[in-house]
Amino acid sequence: MAEEFNPEEVKKACESYVKKKGALAFGLANVETLERIAPPGCGPLSMLPKTKSVLCVGVGGGTRGSWAADAKTLAYIGDTETMAYRIAYGLAFYIEAKFGYRSIFVPPDMNPEKGARVPMQSLKLHAEVAGIGARSMAGDILLHPEFGMMYYASVFTEMELPPDEPMADNPCPHPSCVTLYEQSGQTPCMRFCPVECLSGSIGEDGKVEEMNFDAHACAEMSQQYEAIPSVLLDTLDAKDPIERGMALHGPENQVIWYKLSIGAGELLSLCYECMRVCPITQTAPMANPVARGAGMRQKVVEAEAAARVEHEAEQNGVKGG
Amino acid sequence: MAYGVTQQMIDTYGETVFKLSLNKQTRRGDAVRLLDFEAIEAARAETGLTDEEIAERIGLLPEQVSVVRVFTERKHHKIDQHRRIFHLGGGKRWKKEEYSNPVERLHIRKEAMMIREALNFNPELAQRYIEKGYWINETLNGYLLEHAINTPDATAIIHPGGELTYKEFKTQVDQLTIGLMELGLGKSDIVAVQLPNILDFIVSYFAITAFGGVMQTIHMPYRDADIEFLLGHSKARAVICLPAFKEFPTADVMLGMKEKLGSLEHVITIGNNASEGAVALESLKIEGEPNIGNPPVGSDPFLLLYTSGTTSNPKGVPLTYQNMIGNARLSVPEFHMTASDRNISAAPFSHLYGLYNFHVALCAGATNILLPAFSPPDLARTIEETKATTVFLGPPHAASMINAGLMEAHDFSSVRFSMFSGSACPPQLLETYRSNIPGTKIGQLWGMTETAGATYCRDDGAEDIPLRSAGPAAPGNEVRIVSGEDGAPLPAGTEGDLQVRGSSVFPGYLDNPEANADAFTEDGWFKSGDLAIIDDDGNLTLTGRTKDVISRGGVKFNPADIEDLIIQHPKVEQAAMVPMPDPVLGEKACCFVTLLGEEKVTLDELCSLLDDKKIPKNKWPERLEIIDEMPLTPTRKVIKRRLIEKL
């Protein structure tokens, strides 16, 4: 049986842990509330039946510079969700190791039984109920008044900790967005959406009245995995050999296969034989993480210098002899 | 189908499932944040349901909902949407009006793909041409744009109605481009043009090619039958022509073609007014700058010319920018053409030679002078008035000016260089022409519709070369002489079959597999059908046509030399010899002549002349036919198949 701990102190210790690891926001969602709101089979108890607490972390997006970059660059460097996952993963271990309660890192993935639009757990719902984000006009992306857009991750634990409340106010829409809406009928997020997937209205109180989100239109642009079956079916349907080839080998589709090969690891990735036989790769002193960590570079450099002196001496000896 | 799902089930429930699913989400107010459970429950269907929830609501199995949803999602899915991400960020904001789906924007009509599919270049040679820089990414309108930006006030065109700077020329082209695009014409669509060398021809040419279209030329003398064949074969979508030409009701005939041929959609006549069913060219000139979604590139076809058809039906010759404009660009330094040159073509633009020299001047940023239709006085007067510096003409043009005394009567001193092509060039004629313009250079060019400018004299070569040859191969090209018997290459100075290979050589005939099967050797040499000799320095001299060769008892001879002698007879105007079947010898020669006057000539008289010239008897004609008119192509080549048909 786990040791007794002060829940408030444990909560503070967890917050301290995740913030040291780089989280910007931390909160706890009420399990009962989540169970009530989540669709059947999608609440915490369906995943970890004795869940008592849902701990949520929020991690900032990319650097400020990343927001100034072009979109395909931002797609790579602005996406920091894996950092949130790492922190939550560590937090689950931390709770088990430090406090002895069973915990899990909540898989941030789609439900394999329900398809691409249904998550195993709604991390957004967790974070919203935990009070570290509120739904925005932009397709319900959560926003935080201090940290803006964050990526979220959750931990379920059997340790009972005091939950937080949802945020008292919703920062969305921003007053300037309300002004633009009044002038043009659109908020900036609606106006500049490249697939026009957002629409809605703002009430006279300056709050969101209605938000419409065409998730399909959004996903067909931004989620390329959705294109794969279509690409394959288009390939089968194509009558013309060039069309058929392009369905598979068009540049944007080649990127899909590239991504797949990365996901498949060594099975579909490079063989690296060229690097295996490359003397630079194989002997570079700092390529070895052990050497990097143990201050080996100086020793290696000194050893190499000594070897050179010895070699030159041998050469001179041969010449002299 | 799985789980008892039918296509009918997908059709019936698909859109409902799609709307209820998480594909479409609506939120009213802020119910979750406010923990307003009643509102959350009330809005579940709007916020999006799982497949189980949808199944419960509409009375299908959850598994059936999944199938119905997936198939409906596929119906809605547009796989190219993610391309939009390439147009975002980095200081850019999404502007719908500035984006077009590349699949839609770059679409080419299926019918228009025919000419693109005719581009069968030898891949090894293509690689060589690119590596050597013979083929680059250049287009007709690319040069126009370059000059309009860099030398906007330089004179681009001098025509009977005035002058146009490059900037003004570009404006006119832009206007017509908009109008032609508004007709629905697009990339690789073929637009035929039957016009003389007037400004409308040139503006049309640039406008057609500006949006990626292909210009097909129709020679001015062509009438109903020829036009029907050409438009039917090319499947041109539009034709630009005169309302009428002399006695020929061009517009009416073209409108008749529109009815007859399913492919011809638009008849455009120059001027402000058009007859019913036609479009006035001027009405297509619309102010503004065209928005061209699928602009032409160097590898695109842009010209469709037809062979003159001396031996068979005309054959369609598609040419790419890399063929034709590359040939012109590479010629600029060879002719020392500069922006200060003023070039005039006596040849029609409907013919390769006319367009070739226009292109050379364009590439150099020079001025092109338009001579709407050749007449000796008009050419002489225009050269004098415009102070033309370079002249591209044929021997008959020069002969007629010389015979009329026009070269003495007009000031030709501005002409620094004259190029001859199109038919055999008698040395005496060239010498006389040159002597009339002190200090000028002359040259000969040999080319075919299939080869563009294949060989030509340089303007800094030895003085005697242009009198006897068409010079060495153009940059990017090679020529060789091979045996007509076994195709083996022959040594210098030996007459044989002329073959040419190079960056300006066409990629194969349009929709003509029979002709293509015999047009090239395996290693990419085009069989020109000409007989020629190449000297030790690589200079080419044409001696005749392989198909004109007469085989008398197995002994072959080229009748061109004999024809040249026969036209020296004082009673003979034109002469052409063709083979006639003979049961003993296989073939014998028949000579067709037209007369200079009323007095008839006899076969004996002609043979006597040849005897005097020491011509062996086996080359003498053995039958004489006197005809009123020699059948000629628009470029004044004898159509010998028509003579053979008369035998």
C-alpha cells in the first residue's frame, strides 16, 4: 500500500517537476466531470479504471522566430507536442517512483477502433477542465491568456489529488478580433484560413456565440495521413500510366512515403552502409557520446598527436637507415 | 460489401453520417468551460458524434456507420488541399484569390495532349543538348518580356502602318492574350493562322504562344482542300484569318470548316467587324495584363508547321522552343546580329524560314521589318526606306529585283548581310546581287521544316563559300552524307543522302507513325531526303532530292542538273523531270516544261541542247510534256507527284 502524502504538497511537487522539465502550465482535471462530458468509452476510467486524478501539462509552441517562418518550416519546428509527451511520460514515472501510485502517460493518439477524428482521450478536454486552456474560435484550439497556444499531455494516476477549476474567463475572442468581426463579419482566424474551415459569430457581449469547424477540410490540408488511402485508390482508378505514376510519385506524395519510411525505422530507412565504412564517421572523436561526456576529446587529440610524432620518427628512421 | 453495407446505404446515409460525425463541429457558447452539462448534452450532435453515437441515433450498426463514413469522407476528400500550406507563413497571409490548385491550373485538355505526345526526342541526344546549353528554358514571350523591360523604347516592329516599341508590342500582345484566353483557349491548344506578314500575324503569334498555345501556319495560297486537310489533321480549336483574300472568301470557307470539323470552335477574322459566326480580332483585345496560370516553358511545343508536301500529303511538324528558339539564339552570334540591326524577311512567316529569321532578330533585341507580301518593288523600297541591315530572302526574290533593275534604282547600302534560302542558288545570281551592294556579305542557309536552320554560311567566312554552299552545320547540329544503298557514311566530296542530327531537329511528325517509322536512323539522324555533298571544311552543297532520283535500267541519276540545263533553252520557262514506268528499263525520264512564249519546243531540241552540253544519253528525257502551269508549293518548289499523276 502506498505511503500517505499531503495531496496539496504532492500537487505542488508534481507542478515543480513538470515546470523544471519545461512545461508552462500545470493543472488537474476533475475525473467525474470528464466522465460526464466524454463520449462513452472515452473517459479516463475506460483507460485506467481506478483513475483518481488527471494531471495536465501545457508546453509552449515553437520559438517566436518559428512563427515568422514559412508554413512548411513551422510545421516542423513549431510542433512541440513531443516535448509535452516526454514531460508527461516522466511525470507518470515520477509519481510512481516518488509516491507509489500507479500512473500512466495518456497516449496522445487516435482511437484505432474509431478512426482518425476520434482520440483515445481528449487531451483538450482534460486541459480545459483542468483550467489551463479555453476553447477558441479557431476550431476549439485551446488558448491560455499567458501562454497562448500550447501542446498538452496528460497523466492518469490512482492517487487522489485536488482538482482545479476551468478558467474563469475565456481569452478568446481578443478585443481586436471582436472589432474586426464587427467590421467585417470575420475574425482573423476565419479570414485567413486557407481552406475556409472556420466560421461563426460573436455575440453582443463580445463572447463566442457560435463556432463552426469543418474538421474534414482542415485535416485534408494539414493531415497528410488522411491522403494515403485516397492516393492509393486514385492510383488504382487512374487509367493513364503517367497519372498512375504521379499518384504515387508526385512530390507531395513522395513526402508521405518518406514520412512513412521514417516511422518504419530501419526497415524502410537508410542502410547506412556508406556511413558504416566512412572513416570520418567511425573515428570522429566526438561522435561517441561517452567520449563527449567524459572529456575524452583532449585525451584523444593528445593520443593522435603522439601517434603522429611516432609515425614521423619511424619515417625519418627509415629514410636515415 | 462489409457488414451488409450497400452502395445504396452509403448513398442514403452518407451525408447524414458525415454531418453528424466529428468532420463537422459546431459549438454554441462556452458550455464545457462553464460546466453547463445541460447545454453540453443538448449540443452533442452539433459538436460531433462518434460512430457508436451516430449508429444509435440513425439506426445502423456502428460498424456500418464506419464504412458509410469512410466512403463519404473519401467522396469529400480533395487530396491536393495540403499544397496550400506551401503558400502560407514567412510574412505571407492566405489570399484565396492568389491561389489556384496546381492540378487544375496546369490541366491540359486531352485533345491538346496529342501534340505533346508527338514530342519523341532521342533521350541521349536531349541530355547532350541540355548539357551543352543548346536547349535552355527560353520562350518567345520570354524574349519579348525581357526586351520590354530592358529596352522598352527600342523599336521592335516596323510595319506599313508605323512602328512599335517593345513596350507597345508587349501591350498589344497582352491584350490579345486576354481575349484568346477568354475564348477558353489554353495550354497546347492549336490555333491556326492564315495571314500575310502583317502586324496582326505577329501579335497573334505572340498572344497564342503567351498562354502556352501552339500556332499552326497555313500558307496564304492554300484553298479549301488544303485547309480542310490541315485543320482536320491538327484539330486546331481556332483559326485567325483575313475576312477574304483576293477572290477567296476566307472567313466563309473557315466557317464552313467549323461546321464540317468538330474540332474547330472559333473563326477569328482581323479587323473590327466579323461576319456572323466569326469573331473580330479587335474585339479580343482587352485592356490589362493576362493572368496565365500555366505559362509556357522551354520544352513546350509552340509551333506546328506542315511540310509542303512535294511527295505526299503535308506532314505536321511540331517544334518546341528548345528546337526553334534555341536555333535562333545560337545563330545570333554567328550572324553578329545586334540590337541595332533592322531585319527584313522576304519569306512568308507561314514558312519556317520566315519565322526563323524573325526569331534571330528577336533574340538579339533587334528590329523586325514586316513586308506584308513580296513584290520586287515593295521589297526594294522597304529596304531603302527602313535602312534594313540584314535581309533574309530566296534566290527568286533577288532575281526579280535584279531583272527589274531595282537594285540600281534603290539604295541598298544599309544592308550589311543577306541570307539566301528556299531553293537552288545559282552562283551567278548571288555574285550579281553582292556586286550591287558594295561591302555587303552574303550567305546561304539550308533548312527544312523538320530541321529549322540546319546549316548556314557565317558572315565572316571566305567570300567564295556562299556562292557554292550553304555553309557548315549550325551550332548544335551535325550533318553527314551517307550511301543511298547501305546507309554507310561517305567521304568528303562525295554526293549522297544528306542526314542531319541536332538540337534544332524536330521530334517526329504529328500523328503520322508511317512517316515517323522511316524518318530517323536508330541513332537519331534525320533522313532529309536531299542529295548533297559536304566538302573537306564541312560546307554543304545541295545537289537534289533523293526521291527525284531516276533509275534508268538500274543506273541512277539526279535530274536537277539536267533541269538546270533545260531551262537555259530560250523557249523554256520551267522544267521538271520525273520517272515514268518502263517495262524494259524500269524507269525512264519524262520532262515537263512550261514555255516562255507561244513557240513550242520539241524533245529533239532539248536533247540536242543536252548533247551540246556533253550530257550522257542515259540522262536525256525520253518524253516531253508541255504544260500551262507548273504545280508549285507556296515556297515555289515543284510538286512532282502531281506531274507523275499526269503520266
